[in-house]
Amino acid sequence: MNRKIALITGASRGLGKNAALHLVAQGIDIIGTYNSRADEAQALVAEIESLGGRAVMLQLDVARSESFSAFASEVAKVLHSHFECEGFDFLVNNAGIGLHANFVDTTVEQFDQLVNIQFKGPFFLTQSLLPLLNDGGRIINISSGLTRFSLPGHSAYAAMKGAMEVLTRYQAKELGARNIAVNILAPGAIETDFGGGAVRDNPGLNTLVANNTALGRAGLPDDIGAAIALLLAPGSQWINGQRIEASGGMFL
């Protein structure tokens, strides 16, 4: 029986790496992308292979939508040469950056960078990869708890994630004819190096998060990797067009 394959953007570190390891534990092989850290990418390949899985890491800058056609061709070649198949099963649009800037201080350059990475990137990358995504596959986009609750300094970032939530519903509607389910996962505050590692490394911020979360702590990478694996597990196919928040009950 052929193993399923997940393509995860931004898989070399943080939540993308954690998701890859959780999926490998479910018997899913990985095509991951990295932007600049080839060493981290190859370290993940070695770790996945040590667990009995297969993985290939490809360089991709999700801000450069003009490169997506060539990237899709590269994915097709990898599917054929490394996995002996013509398509993959799951797409996780995970790659992204953070920005902390008040609305009145956000620059055009910052805004455009967020558009390119957080919205335009996953929009057109998904479009470019659709011919390789198997019928009956699934797409997971990544949002943020900041689309539900509002914290100063995140207006532009949250607006991009809000756009992704709307896009998710349209993708679910339009791709339903191919039996492709599309959902969006919204993490709460997680202890990673995202945003400079503030939640992980700032004790005051970590305590603030814990005190405002029903389960009494900040999130961990395993909380999100496990949630992604759950949404891609057998039996979850009927979940479609949904925003699913994994925040431990933050700001309820």
C-alpha cells in the first residue's frame, strides 16, 4: 500500500517541523520547504529517515509567487524520482512571518511583505500545486487566534490571516468537486521562536498568556503538530470549510 505524502511549507523549523514529525508518526511521507537554512532542512530529513519515513526538502521563498510554476515542476520531479508516484495527498500552508507594529506605525513595506508571504503566497502556491494534489486530498491553511481576539500591534498580521479564513471557505466550496477538503487551523500563543520567541522567552508574556488560557499554560509546538495530524488523519475527511482554533481556550 502506498504511503500518503504531505507537502508542508516552512517545514525546517517551528510548527512546520513539529507537524512533519507528527505526520511521519502516522506513516505519512514529507515534502517540505525551507527558505534559507539548508542545514536545518537536511537535519529534518535525517531525523525523519531515522524514524522510518521518507522526506525531501526543497528551497522555496513563498514571497516570490513568480517562482511557483518552477517550484511545482520541481515537486513533480521529486514525486516521480523519490516517491514513484504522480501526486501528493496533503498540503499544509504553514510558512509565514510575524510582525508587531501598531496600526498607525505600520509601513507600506511591512504591509506588502505580509501580503506576499501570508496571503498572496499561499493563494497562488496552492493554485500552482493543485494539478499535483490528488483528488480526495486535503489542504490545511494556518490562521491565528488574533483573528478572534484583538491585541494591539497585530492589525496587519491578523488582517492577512482573516483573509486566509475567507479564502479557506471559498477553496472548500470550489474544490469540493474533486473531494478535496480545506480547513484552517488557528493556533493561539505558542512557545516557539516565531515573533522573536517572545512567548517562549519572555516570562511576563508567558505568564500573561497562561493566566488568560482556560488550560492554564501557553501552547507548545506539539499541541499544534498534533492538531494538524488530527485534521489529516483518517476519519476527519468530513470536516470541511472550518476554522479550528487550537489555543487551549485563550481569552474565552
